Amino acid sequence: SQWCDSTRKATTKSIDEAKSQIEQLSADIAKAEADAEQLSTEISALDAAVAQAEGELSEATAVREKEHADYSATHTDLSESIDAIDRAISVLKSREGDTPQSLLQVSEMTSLPKEAKATIESFLAMSSDDGLSAPSANAYEFQSGGVVGILEKLLHKFQDQKVALQKAEMNAKANYEMLAQNLKDNIQEDKKRSTDKTATKAQRLEDAAVAKADLATTEAGKAEDEKKLADTLTACNAKSMEFEKNQVVRSEEIKAIEQAMQILQSDEVSGSADKHLPALLQSSAAGRRGTALVQLRGGESPQEAQRRERLTTFLSGRAQALGSRYLALVATHAGADPFG
């Protein structure tokens, strides 16, 4: 029927659309979960990079702090040495009375070369003699000039070392600051990327969850449509089979009527059959109880009664065999009176 065809067509279309949606949603879910997994790997790598950079920064800072502490100690030592030597040179050149004390301070410096230390100590021993003869005094003057020369060389050496130390400190500081800034920039960038990827991962997981919910809804709708289609096909097939069965019964009913007419076709009753059988059939099909048929029984002969019995028996048998209510009704009317 038209309803069966339209329902089958609409439901089949809905099922096909659901299949396409299920396929797309399944692909979307797989892609979202794959993206989330890839993002997890990338986030772990970024977090590891941040941890490594922070470790390197901490290590570089510790090294720098030690370098600066060493610089400060050495710078202080050189500065004190330069001051002491500078004072000793001034004392020697001015021949003031605190010469031994100034040289003693210099001789106690740990950075003083052995040769210079020996010369200064020898000079200090000579200067400790209270009564120097003229030759000894001349020797003292001569050795004093030698000590001044040694101290001036040491002064220049320590001054150069101090300048070199300060330059090295500036370079070390600049290198550290450049390294530290680079590490800090990397840490900041990687943390930002990790945060962004974490947000993207959360979004992709949410996308997967939404798609899964849509998938469940679509699958449920598809299952419902499939049941509806199956029920429709079952009902329509049943109606089609019933229609075909009824067509067969109608055909058999027509054959039975034709055979009934053959029974009635005889010389004795042919005229009466031709006249009354159509009225009999019309009356039976309409469901009317044959008032007119009853009126036809008045002049029935024995032969007609016998044929009426044969007709009734035949129609009743065919009605029972075919399950035909129509033939049963005709048989009933025929039994009442087929001719009149």
C-alpha cells in the first residue's frame, strides 16, 4: 500500500542518515581522543623541558654565586695588597720611621713571591741594626732602592691582576645574565605552551564526550527506526499475504459459483436457474435473508428439490474448504429456495 511504501522509504532514509552520522561521530571521537593523547605527550615533553631548564638555571645561579664570592675575596685581597705595597713604597721613598712596619705587612701577604719575600726580609733584618757603619749605611740605601723597585713591580703586577679580575668578573656576570635570561625566556614560553596545550586537550576531551553522547543518541534512534521498519515490513507483508490469500479465495469462490450454475443448468430447471440464480447471488452478497427466495418455493418438483440439495451440499463443502463466509451465505440461501 501507499502507507507501507512511504513509511518504508522514510524509515530507510532515516536509518541511512543515522549510519552516516554514526560513522562521522565515530571518526570525530577517534580524532579527538588521538589529539588529546598527542597533546598529553607534548605537554609531558614541555613540562620536562621546563624542569630541565629550571634545573640548569638553578645550577648556573649556584655557579655564578660561587664565582662572585671567589671574585669578591680575590678582589679584596688584591686591593689590600695594592694598598699595602703602595704605602710601603711611599714610606721607603720618604724614609719615614715606620718602614719596618710597612714592609712587615707586605712580607706577610700570601700572594708575595718568594724572591721578593726573601729580599724584604733581608732588608728588614738590616734595618733592625741600630748602629750601621758608613759602608753598611750605604748598603742599606742601595738595598732600599732595590726593595722599592721590587715593590713597584709587584704593585703593577697586582694592579694588572685586579684589572684582569674585574674584566673576568664582568664577562662572567654578562655570560650568566645572558644564559639566565635565555633559560627564563624558554621556561616562560614552554610554560605558556604547556598551559595552552592543556586547555586544548581539555577541549578535545570535551569534544569527544559530546560526540559520544550524540553517538549514543543516534544509535538509539537508529535502533528504534530499525525496529519500526521491521514491524512495518512484517505488518505490510502480512497484509499483502492476506490480500493474496483473499484473491485466491475470491477466485475459488467464482469457480464454485460457476460450478453451482453448472449444477443448475439442466433442461428441466435451466429457465428457472437463468431467471433466479442471479437474484440469489445478489441477495446473498448483500446479506439479505431471501424473503424473495422463500416466495420461490411454491411449485418445486422432486427433481428441483434433488438439485437444490446437491447445490446446497456443494456450496457448503466449498465454503468450508475455502473458509468462505460468502459461499456459506449463498449455500444458506440456496437451501431456503433457489428457484421459486
